[in-house]
Amino acid sequence: MKNTRRILCAGIPRSGSTWMYNIIRLMLLRSGAEVYGAWIEDYQPETQADWHVVKVHEPLDESWLEKAELIFCSHRDLRDIAVSSIRMGWAKENEEVLFLLEKIVNMHHFWSSHAAFELHYEDLLDDPARVASAIAGVLGMTLDGDAIRQLCQKVDALNNNGKAEHDPVTLLHPDHRQSGRYGRYRTELPASLTQQIELQFGPWLIEHGYLELSSWMQAITKAYRFLYQENLGLKTRIHELEKVMRKHTQEP
């Protein structure tokens, strides 16, 4: 019976988590280890292998965390995730998008607190080799530039092998890859939805470098005036947002 070691790839949806899963899987295979990779819902823990690499989005219970040797997570600008999610058909109406993003922020809060490494999606687009090298370091591997480039090329060449749903090995599904560029929301997301996302998730966007505090304060002021003018009875929510805004303003 093998002493299997487990890795969780726990990135939020549409943030490069499948790329991360595959680069880890291929790095371990390159080392000569037996590797079993799976999506959490298809995972068979009894499978014999040196490493189990499991991709997951939703938070898991404590027993999973205790058995995982390493946890990797990822994040991306929520506004671009909104664009990608709409393209994937996961959400259509603004309320559906906001509900999905609320879930995603909660996922990120959970996994980032347990992760040994966090992938910034924009870094992946700018310099995948540097990201791959950093991941190798977390795995305890030292790989030269040629090896890293070859691994990145292998990941880029992967597909879902014509499966109707996701491929059970690569975890890629039809239309998995889109343009991938960041800042898509500027031309592909309705301005009204962008404003709603910035208003509701301003603290998260600010914390991760996607939004300036001054921009969020302007959005708060605009929303405050609108809500009072329309008498929508949402004063409590506005006051909560103002408290968060003051907290961020006072922090060094």
C-alpha cells in the first residue's frame, strides 16, 4: 500500500486553476512519480499512486485539510470572472452574476487562508514560466529554464480530447479556454454591472490591487445619493459600506 501524498488545487473558478492543476500534475510526472489527478466529485481516494492531485473550488471540511500536504489557490479580477462566467453560460442576469461572485469571494477567503501558494491570474498571463518556476519551488523541485518552458508548452497543448464534458485527466471541458486576457470587463461587461460589482466587492478588489480606494469611494457616494433619492430603504447596507470605507481610509 503506497503512502500517498495529496495536493489540493483550490483556485476560484475562471482564475487559471486548471492550468495550475495541470502544471503541478505534469511536474510530478516528470519527476518519475506515479500521479493520479481528478476533479473532487470524481475523486477515488483508494487509487494507488505516489501523489493525488485533486482540483476543487468549494470549501472542504477539516479532514480534507489535515490530509492535504499542500494546498494551492488562485484569484482573478472579479469583473473579468463575471465576463468569463457569462460567456460560459453560468449566469445571465445581473443578480445571478452578483450571487455567483459572492460565492467565489467566500471560496477565496477560505482557501487563501490555507494555501502554501496563491496564483495571481494576471501573473500567469504575463509570465507563465515565472509562475511555473515558483510552483516548482513550492513542490521542492529545481527545474531549469528549458524544463519550465517545455512544461508550460505541454500544458498549453492540452485539450479535452473531444469529450462532451470535462476530460477526466486534464479536467478541460469544451470551450474551456477563452481569450484569457485581463481587463475584458472594460469592453465586454455592461457599465451598470461593473459599477454594481465594484460597489458590492470594493474591499476585496482594493485588497487585491484591482481597484483604487478613491474609485470605490466615488461609487459609494453615487450609490448613497441614488438610494436616498429613490427611497429604497437600504440605508443600513450603505452605512455598513461606509464603515468599511472608513476602515480602509484609516489604514496605513
